[in-house]
Amino acid sequence: MENNDRLILVDAYSQIYRSFHAIPRLTNSHGDPTNCIYGVASFLLRIEETLPHKFGAVAFDKGAPAERLELLPEYKATRPPMPDDMQQQLDGVQAWIEAAGWPILQAEGHEADDLIAAVVKQTQKETYIISSDKDLAQLVTENVRLMMPGTKGRLNEVGAKEVEDKWGIPPNAICDFLALVGDSSDNIDGVPGVGAKTAADLLQQFGSIDNAFRHLDQINGKKLSKKLAEHRELVRRNQQVIKLNPTLPDDCCDDLSSLERNTPDWEKLKKFSEYYNFKSLSKRLDKLKENSQNPSLL
């Protein structure tokens, strides 16, 4: 498959938070905080340099996920509020992304993970999902890879083999795995006393949590069998909360048939760079604009 057939899907807030915490506080001459905007802009440029592509989108969370909160009112309740400095930069981040030619996916009451899952379900393209969220590992297939940010700006490719190496289970068991062990980042409690190794061993033996529940008498250890029986409803609830919804909302976007990147608005990007005092990015923009062979960079 040619590089220009690739589809790149970016989890916006994963990168925004990463930029905010990784880059020391920056301000422009007007006193505006700029570290998130700079981090996202630089990150998108690195994608262009390492993953040539013609199709892509950036997915944002928008509003509260009502269905998950109905199942679990304390879902994500332990997360601290967004820092003011980050909040102030969100409009600038989104404006840069749009000017750089990336379609934006967002819909009221929907999380970015679900929007990404919906796109993956509808496309046949070779797809790279860029996010640090392990929930998205459940989408990995032969044609879909998760790219997780690593050290020094690297992106670590996670395919089916890497999922099994890391968690001891195939991608299609990730939802059941997290339903058993919980997810502290989302404030989801797991089965008490069931850790990663126990959950992986259980899923290796039975293939799924549904099958394990059907064969509780075959589980090694009466203590574990009893725990699962006692926490059956918790696990079922967790499965519903963690499973991604691949249904595309009506108000998400007009057309997912291609998600072809738009040509960047070079003049707008240059003005943004000057306003935010991104001198290094301004120089790179000038070079990219001159590259007639690939005018869609950045």
C-alpha cells in the first residue's frame, strides 16, 4: 500500500496534555501561554516527516459522555480540572490544526476514542492511530496500528504482536482485560485482587470473560472463581463503559468517505507563527511552502 493511502487519526487531548506537561511554560510577547500550541504544531510536523500520508483527522472530546456517566457516575471524576493555561490555548490549538489542513472530528457528548473507532470501522485504509490511551489498543488489527508517544518525541508502533507482548492478550481481549483490572486513569475499579497477570492468564485460558463466567467451575483456584462470581455485575458494567462505540454521530462531520487532508493555509500559519513568536516554525513553514512536490505538509 502506498504511503499516500495512509489514514492518520490523532487523539487531540492526548497530545495537548502531553505538550502542556512536557514543554516548560512558554509565552509570546503578548503574554499568552503557548506551550500547548507549539507542542501540537511541532508534533503535527513530525508526523508529516515520519508518516507520509494524504488522509487524516484530529479527534476531540466534546462535552460529557452521558451514556458512560449513566453507567458509572464517577467516570473520570478523579481527574483534576484542566489548568487555566491549557484552557486558554485550546482555541489557538484548534485554529492551527484547521489552518494546517487537518479535518477535525468532534460531536457533543462523544469522546475522541469513540469517534476514532467509528472511522476505523468505516474505512479500509491502512490506519495509524496516534494516542497514549491504551483503550485504543482494542482497535488494533492487521490494518490498524496504534502509535504511542515515547521518549524524545518518538512514536512507538503498536500492532497485534506488541499488544500481546505488553499485555499478554490479543487486541480483541483488551476490553475484557481492562474490565477485570480496572483503569485508574478513568476511575474505573476492577475486581479486587485481580491484577494484570491474573487477568491475562484468565483470558488466555478462556478467550473471553463471557466464556470464563460460563465456566467458573473450571477456573484454577476457588478464591478467584468466587471473586469473579461476586463481582460479575461490576465486570459487566466495566465492559459497557470501556467498549468503544463505533457509531458515527450525525453531527460529527459531513463525509468520512476519504477524510482527505486540505491544503494548508500558508499565510494564516505564517501569521500564527509570528503572533506566537514561533521563529523556528516560521522558518520551517517557509521551506515547506516552497516544496511544490508535497504542498500538504504540516
